[in-house]
Amino acid sequence: MASKSTLSYASRAKTHRSSLVKKLFDIAEVKKTNVAVSADLRNTKDLLALADAIGPYIAVFKTHIDLVSDFGEATVAGLKSLSVKHNFLFFEDRKFVDIGNTVQQQYHGGALRISEWAHIVNASVLAGEGIIEALVQTAQGSDFQYKDERALLILAEMTTKGSLATGAYTSSAVEIAKRHQGFVIGFVATRSLESVRTDIPATEDEDFVIFTAGVNRSSKGDKLGQQYQTPKSAIERGSDFIIAGRGIYASEDPVASVKLYQEEGWQAYLARIGSKD
């Protein structure tokens, strides 16, 4: 079966089983961007100001919402409004990793109200498949009002030096994802995982989306073990959406910076699918 990564977003949207991924691919095509910005800001004012400024140039706005010291109704309302205004999705990088019952309450309740506003969340399978089953159960429950508008990425790899998310862990992540396609739409990984071997064969319509974190145009890492890829290298290795943080929001001109990531990421994508447009 041919690699899905050589197909255009528009082609993949036609056959993808997830309506949210269809919307994500459509956003990418319309805005000509595969950039997800990691907005690790500390207050609602700065978070919304950044989303408003760079919103026209991104496909996804990724948050660590527990960093926002004044999180509340204004945060949620502002995020929702800007998502509509600039046509992008939200990815709350919560990295759920606990027993199923706890994760259900963290996702669909609590102070952060994650299921109310975050289109995409992620989870580690360190605690086993039960964590994924719990999130699927919540998202498919009869009282869940956001059906078809929410999805999950499995944390299959990390970009930190010495990460233990390798080998058997990554293979298990892929196998678990195969059993829960639909709500599970893909992975946070450093590369395409199509070559990872599992006991479950790929189906014709299998199409997992890869988000790659740790993308930076000018830095190779930091003092805390972070290791970076460039937009071009990430896309060449099979990433569908590149996650850039400090290279954008901490720059002197975030708008000018995000435009550079947008251009480099998009050109690398066009080269990968063999398009001259």
C-alpha cells in the first residue's frame, strides 16, 4: 500500500474516516500552512493576543493551558472566538497519563474544561490501553455534545534527549492506535510511523496524522535536553504538522517568524508530494 504521506492533504481528506481530520486538512490547504504553534504563555491576555496575531498563518494553536495563571471563562470564550475568526484548531497538550477514571474526569470536567474547547488532546500509553479506552468512551458517550469535533493523538515519541518513548513503547502506541481509529487520529512523533511493525496489518483507509514537536529554524536544542528539527527536515521525515514554540512566540516579531515557518513547512510539503504549485 502506498504511503499516505506522499498524497496531498486534499486527497487524504476525501478518504479519511475522521471529520475533524477532514477539517484540519481543509484548513491546511486553504491557508497553505502546516504550522502548529506551541503557545506556552502565562496569562490570558498574552495568549489571546498571540492567537489573534499569528492566527492567519497557522493550522493549529497548541496550548499547555495549566500554565495560564488566570484561566477562566474569558480564556475559553476568547479561544473559541479566535478559532472561528482565523480558522484554526486547538490542541491542548495535556499528555494524559493516569488511570482511566481519573483521565475521564480531567478531560471532561474539572477546572480546565478541556473537552469544551480543545479540538485535539494527547495521551501517553505508559499506563496501558485503558487510558485510550476511557477517553474514547467519554468522547462517544451519549451525553457528550462535541461528537465528531474532538480527537486524540497518542504520544509515540518525544524530542528530549534520552527519551524512553522508543522501541517497544512506540510499537505499542501504534498497535493501540490501530484498535481505536476514528477518535485516535495519529501521533506526536519525530517521523512517519508507517514502518513500525505490529501484529495488526494496515487497512486501506488507515491514515494516521503525524505532529512533530521540537521544530526550530535556528536552534539545535536547549540546556534542558530539548532537541530540534528544522521545518524542512521534519516534513521530509514524514511529519504532517510541525509544532514550533519558542522560535515563534519568543521571537522579536512573532508574525514575521511564523510566516517563515509557514513558507518553509509548506514548500517542504509540496516537495514531498511532488507538487510544483
